[in-house]
Amino acid sequence: MTVKQIFALFTLVLVAISFTACGFSPLSVNPDTDDYVSSNGGISVVKGDYVYFLNGFTAVENISSGDNNYNDVVVSALYRTKLDNNALKIELIVDDDDDDDDDDDDDNEEVYEISSDIELVVPKILGYEAGSFYIYDDYIVFASPNNEKDKTGEVQTSLIDFYRCDIDGGNVKKLLTTEAEYGDVSFSVKKVGESVKLIVLDDADLYVIDIKSKTSILVDTDVTGAKWETLSDYDATRIYNSLWDTNIYYTQANDDGGNKVYSYSITTGEATLICNDGTNTYTLVEVKNQKVYYTKSNSIITNSFYSNSNASMTNTGETRLFVNAYDYYYVLEAQTNGYAGGVIVSNDTGTYYLQSGSTSIVQISSEQYYVCASNYDVVYIRNGESMIYECKVTDSVISFTNVLATDATAKYDTNKYVDYITDRYIVYYEEYTNDSDVTCYYARIVDLLSDNDDGYTSYSLADKLSDDILDDDDDE
């Protein structure tokens, strides 16, 4: 199915000029502290009546000295626009092609524009390989390429700077600069009790940082892997103090055989050794649905996949889900209200699905697919050719229903480059080359509730940015 492509004006030239000429000013109207947050940790986050989004992607190798100076960033920065009943405000414009000699009205092109204001929130690069952001209460926490030079004069863009700022974009404070390059760093943000914590695995060093006080705790060193539960939705009225909220699970090598698994309590600050039998080697995969998911290997089995419903990972809570090893695992949301739940795995033999509570593994394709995003009974998956499929999850099978994107130049390297928001939109990066042969990625939004003969309507900001900003910069 062909996706109808029409262009949305996500950034105004006047706004861009005012930012670079006059400097950024904090926003005066903002969502309430207790407004619900969804889609944390990706390229778009919804809080209250606003959707915050990264308007583009810039690869680290293309970032030069000065490109990430505060106030100077337009592309790959953080923006927001206001929603109307959880929907984008759009207006229809008829584009009359003056170069066409044919007076047939059918030559006129229908173009949709975002009619609400697009506002800059953080004028730094957030859209890049390690780029994602989180909103908690009145704070935004984000990752950005380091902008400082080393002793040789090279800008250390491969290192990550973590920041927090107020919800209005002001009061920006640096929390941590990594020692390792972005490919060896994992992180997320979560609420624990009354505090918001940034958790960072910086190569082999595990940190917990309070974003308000900026207090940093080095949990342990020589860490070989770490996982913790991070919820994409945040309800400010809920108290986050269960073991699944407070525990971080991590592994270390064991000279006596196998490896060690620890649970660290963010609340007490204590680490507890929970697995150390001298035989099994554990690889932590995910903490989700109040379970720990991991592979386990020993002299008999190799990377069999397990879940454990006990926060201390005792044998009584362990369930083996897959005997064979797979390259890729994706845990779906917990089984609720008749929703099937389960796990999707894949390797070079195909893609497989195991419903929650079932022992029957179903092969859903002979091709290898990866999950981009999910929402209970709907998942969005991609293949190696960068196609996004919308699929329905039933009790025993996943069925392909619609093609959302067929652009082979889209950016899908990890799950965080694709988001599902407001039960209506898919957001992802799309490659675009302007008239000056400048190649970048820009955000595209697919409206899943649109009803067109050509397929779902999608909005791209490439047209406006390339013509009105990038080309103007090239002429200077």
C-alpha cells in the first residue's frame, strides 16, 4: 500500500531566525506538573496537551566544532506543538502549480500544514545516535553530543552529555559526561519514590544520578550488563516504590565459572548478590511486566530464553520461554483484558511469536523482522529493507495488515527511532536530500486514523526545513 506523502510545516523561518539572532527564551505557557506523560524515551513524548519531538537526526560523524552550541541548533533540536483532543491541528491548502500550462483543476496539489505554533524547547542537538529524552514532572532530561575539545583539539562528539532542564526549556544543567563513546553506553530515566533518577551504564561503570540535586552514585564497576524497568508512560499521581521500580539488575564476571547477577536497590543503596552458582552465565535482556527476562547458558544449554516473576530471580519464579537462541528479542506489554501479550523473537531462520502463558511457538514469517513500537494488540515491525508494517496481535498469531512506510532510506537502527503516540500517530526519521545535495534525516508522522484511497496520510517537515533554512544557510 502506498503512503500518501504530504508536507507539514513544522518549523517557521521567522522562528528559526529569531532563535539564532536573539537567543532562546523559556516558554511562558507549559503543561501542568501532574499532566500525564506517554512515549518517554524516544524521539517524541506527549505531556498533557503538547507533543514534544525531535525534528531531525544528525549523525555524529557529521557534527563539527560549533554545530552543537546552545542557541545555534535548528535541525535535530527539541520542539513542541499543542494538540487538539490528542490530534495535530492541521489545515488544508491547495497548491496551484504555476509552471503547469494545463488549466485542469486536477493538477492542483492538496497540501496540509500544521496550523498550531511550533515552538523550540531546547536549541541543542538531541536527534542523533544516542538521542532520546524523558519528561518527568516539570523537568526534561536528554542526551546530547559532547561539545568540548580533547587535548588534540578534536571535538568529543562521540561522548554523551546528559542534561536536565525545566519544562519551559530554561535552567539547563549538565548531569554527566560519559567516559565511553555512545555505542558503549545505555541509559534511561525513571521515577523512584519522590525522586527522578538518571541511570547510566557507562561502559563498565554503573551510575544513578538524581536529576534535581545532581548527586551521582557509582553503583559498581566492572559491570558486564545491566537492565532495569523503565516505563514509557508516567502518571504523577502514582507512587513508584515497588521492587520493580527500585531495582537495577546487573552482571559481573565470575572467575569460578558462569557469572554473577546482582540486584541494586535505588532506595536503600545496597547491592545484593542473587545468582552465583558457578555454572550458569546470564545475559540480561529486559525488565518489563514485573519480570526479569534473560538468556542462560551452561554446559548443556546455550542462550535459552527465560522470564522470572520473582524480583530476587529465584528458581520458583523462573519460566523457560525459548530453548533455542535468537538474535533479537522484544517483550510485548503484559497480558490484560484479553490481550495476548508475549514475546517476539527473530534470527536468520525467521520471526517467531510466543503468546503469554502459552508453550506453542508460532512462526509468523520466514524473514527476520524487528519491532519498532507496540501498543497492546498492535505492533509495528520493520524488515531489513526499512519497511514498517502494522500488524494485529491475536491469541495465536500476528497478522500483517498495513504497510506504513516503504522508504528504504528511513532511519530504523533501533526501537527508539520509531514512536507510537496518542493512539494515533507513528513518528520516525526519513532521509531527505535538498537541492544543495545536503542529506539529513527529518521526522515523519503517519496518521493512523486518516482515511485515504492511497493509504494513511503522513506529514513530513523536510520540505519546509530544506527550502527555507538549510538552503538559506548554504547561500550565506
